[in-house]
Amino acid sequence: MSGSLQAFVRTVFERHLIWALLVLLVLIGLTVPGFLSTRNLINVLWAAAPLGCVVLGLFFVLLTGSLDLSLESTFALAPTLAIMIVLNWLPDLVWPGLTMPIVLVIGLVAGMVNGFISVRLGVNAFLVTLATLLVYRGIVIFLIPEGIYYLPIEMTFWGESRILGFLPIAVIIWFVLYGLAFALINYHRLGKNIFALGNNPEAAFIAGVDVDRTRITCFCIAGVLAALGGLLEVGRLQSAVADLGQGDILMAFAGAILGGTGLAGGVGSVGGIFAAVLVISIIENLMNLFGVEPSVRQIVFGLILLAAIYLTSLQGRVRVGAA
Amino acid sequence: MLAVALPTESPAQAAESYRLAGLTRRFPGVLAVDQVDLTVRRGEIHGIIGRNGAGKSVLVSMIAGLIPPSAGTVLASGGQLDAENATPVRAHRLGISLIPQEPRFARALTVTDNLFMGRELTVGLGFLDPAGMRRAVADVIDRLELDASPASRMGDLPIETQQLLAFGKAVFIEHARIILLDEITASLSRQRKTRLLGLLRTLAAESADLSFTLISHHITEVMEFTDRVTVMRDGRAVATLATAKTDERSLANWIVGDVKITGPAQAARPAAKPRAAAMPLLTADGLGDGRDFHDLSFRLQRGEVIGFAGLEGSGKDAALEALFGLRPFRTGEVRLEGSSVRFAAPREALKAGIAFLPKHREVQAVIQNRPVEDNTLISSLRRIQGPLGFLRVHEGQRIAREKTAELQVKTPSIFTPIDHLSGGNKQKILINRLSLTTPKVFLLNEPTRGVDLAAKPALLQVVRDKLAAQSGVIMLSESEDELVACCDRVLVFFRGRITRVLERGKPDFTVGEIYKSVQGVEEP
């Protein structure tokens, strides 16, 4: 019996340390009045949904051994352009209910631009996406320097409304996306190809994987997910502002890494990043509940993140030790 | 500190650069080097030759202190290396320096930085003497007639130049007295080789305490470069010959030994029944890329195993890659079942029915961190693909289990990461990966490379019995034994051309004859 317990503990430490961390945070939360209330928990999930989308997108790109810094700008660009199209440019032609598909298409194009330049033209992805990070953000600032408020319900619907009066649609979308991604990664050709090229691009190429196309596909997926995340955030805030999501790419990296995604490619799991997004969201929530001053919040958050990343980095060593 | 011969030395010792006495190295299950006695004289260029696996590189590694011997000693003036004390540092102190095939330099640093690394010249108080070092390096570059400057970044220089700089560093900067050159000539151009030879001669004449030991498996080079040559076979030094008094053919005979088939002899088999009527599976007609291979023509029948034999750089690897679409060919034509094919990428070749096992397993084939299952199925996901590209996972697992059992892959389960398995088992998984694409033609580059000696016959058996059953196989091997055991025909590549074709059943289908042709040794 103790043998299987030991094996369980070892498995947790080797693969699922992030879940242990999540449990620890929830236990801390139990001591805080108000944490366990339905309303608070829903808020935690709701606030996590947009970031969850961006982390998932980044996850796909990281698996291929690349990266995409521009996701936080796509996050703002896609809803901004969609809003401009629907409200200002073509108000008579486009029904506001089409906002969501328009957002997704813009995300796809934004991701495709990154993918095409970095993969087909062979430019370093860091530099390409650093440039598009600026360009996409620049377009947003140019178009809506003052922000747009009082958006029609068709635009805020996905991020704002709730079903059964309490469960935000954004949270459902988030869960469904992660479920889909899990299936795509584990039970789809694309997932097998991504892992193959992430771990050994040359071997994948020789084994018949269309390496370039798979890489570009991942950039496209990332763009779409970031765009969707942006739409959810716009709905949640019921407004679009020029600095929407600005700086969030670092948090997205934190989530991906905390979730066990390898920066060198080919290593990571959907479950891991799901838990990591929850961890980040709960830390923020707990700081709210503890009433941590906004001015020191970032310091506290950074320190907690450092500790968490150190802890998850231990699991690599546990694994090496066990081998 | 070793420059002055000790007065107690006898004349015989004075003439001797180093001596091996009963040098032996055992690895689990293998006697790699077996009681080698050898004396290399001062001022001599001494060759060590033998086939792959004859023990050359282990022997040299022992002389350089990289591998401690199991028994025996390396004696140099000033000390010895034995089982107890052999280390690279000690070998270095004895004036021994090994110039490896691939020099290990800091690529981002300059030539000067690299050549003086750890032994910088100073003007006192630890301040460097850059001018002095630059002069010394410029001197080395001049003497080697290299196209480089002391300030060149090492990584920007061609590998051949780096190799020669490693040589220059050992001789002119570290003043090593016993220089071991491991296959250094393999990547050198013809002209460069001749110049290097000239330099070795001059150096040996200039400073009488130098000796050069040249490890090679190229007979022509050894004939050209050395004063004496020691032949290694099966771990033993079977003969030391004066190069001037021997010829290529008798040297080849020494190297091959009695013409006996060693290794996986049980895999030997009668020639495939020729099916004259059948259309050839694969035909190459005048194939050439204008650089590495020229005017190759051959045909492959179903059920047949063809071997490509040749030295590194003979064009056999390039030709195989061209057949798979990994590199282009400029002239000629490839026909697969009668229709002309030309592939732009491996996946096109796979689709057309050609499967390829690359030579460098870890770099080009194994997908690290991924389970046996994924490594088996990656080339044939189409087979288990369902609606919308989602995979029938259980079907995939069933296939992977079946194939794993079929080739008796030793793995705890199909979910075990491939990294945990041995070379032989990895190779079996890769062969499963190929055969699951049900190809018409298998192209196998060194199917037994990096596989345990004991596991090799089984792999060859798979090639022979399973792969060749429904398809045609082209197999490359550096081991003539394997080719003789496995192939119906062996095409010998020499300097980019097919120079000889040996057929099973003919009297010249022997290890010795293949070896001689591979070496470019002329018929008498």
C-alpha cells in the first residue's frame, strides 16, 4: 500500500506538480473568507478565460519550438478591427452578430502573417513577432486612441452574458477550447505531427511530416485563439481600449512555462497549462481578497511566480533523478 | 621538458618515439584490442590501417589517454600510460596529441584565441601579449599555407582548415612530439593532402624527435603517406610492413585476412530467383548530380537486396538521398515501376512508395521524448485517420503492439519513451515505421549502425526475410561482411561512380574482393 502511495507521490512530482500547486492554493483559499463562495469562484474562472485562450495559443507555437510575442497585440487588434468594421466602416452591410466570425478571421490572418514570414521566409520568430507586436498594437492605437465604450450586446455577448443566470459563456468557451485542444493534441494527426517536429524537426521531415505547413498552422491557431481571448475580454469589460492586453504576453509565457511547456519545443500538456492558468488566476484573486495594495501587487505576484516556477522546475530534476 | 633525451637511453630507445607493449582493451563481450605490440620510430610517419571494427580507434584512444587500457602499456620517453594512470592530461604531458576527425574549437572565438586557449602568452602580471600570439599564429597559418587570418572567427572557417589548425596547434604551439592523426585526410582535398604530406615530411626531417601516426582506412592514402604501416585485424596488430616494400594488393590481403565470412553468416542465402519477365521495380539511368555522384545506372527487382559499398565520400550516401528526394539530381532519370519520378520532399517519396532509413539515427530518425507508439506510427498516420483527421487511437495502438511484437522489440510497453530503449530496439522501431508505409522500395543507410554486435544478425535477417519479401531493398553498409551476408548484388562506389558490380553466386562475391574495389585497388 505504501508502495503505491509512494508511486503516486512520485507521479505527482514528476508530471503533475502544477496540480499539487493548484491544490495548495485552494487550501490556502479555504482559510480566506469569501474565497469559496460560488460568486467568487465564478469570477476566478471568468477572469481567467481570456488569458487561458492566449496561453493555449502560445502553447501550440511553443510546442513547435517557436514563439509568438505578438499574441497580446492580436488580442486587441482583432476585436478592434471587427468593431470598426461593424460600427464605422460597413455599418449597413454587416450585421453585428457577425462580430465573432470576423474576429476569428482577423486572428487567423494575423497568425498567418507571423507564420508565413517566420517559417516560409525563414526569419527568426522572435524578431518577426516582436515587429508584428508593434505593428498590430500600432494599428489599434491609431484606430481607437480613446477607446470605444457602450458596445452593442452582439459584440459583448460572448464575454459578458451568462447562462442559467450565473455561468459566463466565456468560461464555457474556455473549457470547450481546452477540451478541443486536448483532443487535437492527443488524438489528431496534427498533434502527432506537432510533437514529432517539436522534438526533432529533421527526423519529422524525413518521416514525411509537412513541417512547414504544421508550423504555420500552429501560428494560425495561436492567432485565432488570441483573437477570441480578446473578444471575451472586450465583452467582460464591455469596452475596447487601446492598451487592451498590453503586457499580457509575459503572463501568457508564465502560464505556459508553469504548465510544463518546454521552450525548446515538443514538450507540454494541455492539462498542465489549464492548471497553470487557474493557478495564475487564483493568485490574483487571493491577492484581491487579502486586500494586497495595488502598488505592491506586482511585486507579490512576481515573487509567487518565481517560487512556483522554481517548484515546477524541480520536477525536471526529479525525473532525471528517477531515470 | 621532454626535448632532451635522457643520457641513460640506449641507442635503440633513442630512435624510438613510443612503444606499445601488450596493449589490450576489453569491453563487455568484446575484445576490442588484443595485446598489441608496436614500436613507432622518431622521424617516422606510421600508418595504422584496418577495416571498421578492427580496433584502430580504440587503440588510438588508448595512446591518447582517452580510454585506459585493460592491460599493457604505452611507453614514451619520460613515462608511460597504463591501466592505472592513463588520463588525457598525462598523455598530453608525455607529448602525445590526438588530432581528431572533428576538431573541437570554440567557434565564436578567433583563431588566435583558440590556438592559445589556456596557454596564453603574457608580458608579465597576467597581461596578455596579443602581438606575440598573433605573430605565432600567423606563423602557423603560413607554414600550413592556410587561407585564414589570426583574427578569423573559427566557426567561419571550413572544417578542413579547422582540422589543419588543430594540427598546427599541436605541433607548433603545444610542441607535442607524438602526433596522432585520426582520419584527418578524409575531408581534405587532393591538393591539400599532398601539401600536408609534404609538411609532415619536412617536419619529421627538421625535428628528429617527432613522429606521426596516421589512422586511416584508405589504402591509397596509407601507401602514399607513410613509411611503415601496421595492419589491424580483429583487434590484433597482424603485421607491420615497410610501405615501400609492399603494394596495395598485398596490403589489402593483409587487411582482409583469410577470405572467410565472419559475422552474420547464417543470414547468407541463395541468390533471388530472377524474374526476367517482371518489370524492374526501380531503375536508375545515368543518374548524376554533377558533384557527388555521376552516371549511376542500376535496376532493382522485387524481392531483391542490392548493396551499395564504398568509402565515405564515395557518393553512395548522396545517391541514396537523391533517390528519396532529400537532394536533387541533375542528370539522368529514376523510374519507379516504369514511370519517371522526381521527389521534392521526403513525403512525396513516401507517398510514391519509397521508404528511407537515415544513417544518423538520433539526429535524423528518432523522435525523442515520444513513446514507441508515436515513433512507430508517425509515417503512416494516414492509415488510422478517421473523420476530420482525428485518429483511431485504439487501432493505432493495436498496430503498434502487433509490429512491436513481430520484431521482438524489447520495451516495457508501447507507451515507453523511445529514449529508454537500446540502439537495436530503436532501429527495429524505425524499421517498423518504414514497413508500415508498405513501400515498394526500402532505402536503408547502415541499418545496423550503433546496434549491439549481438543484435546485428537479427536485424539483417529482418531486412532479408521480411522487408525483401514484398519489396526491393537498397542497403548501404560499411561492413563488407554484412553486404555479403545480405545482398544479391553489391554495387561498389568509388569517387562518385559505380566501378564494379559483384553478384551472389559468382566466385568473386567475397568480402575481400568488395574491400579491394571499395579501396580502389586495381585488378592485377
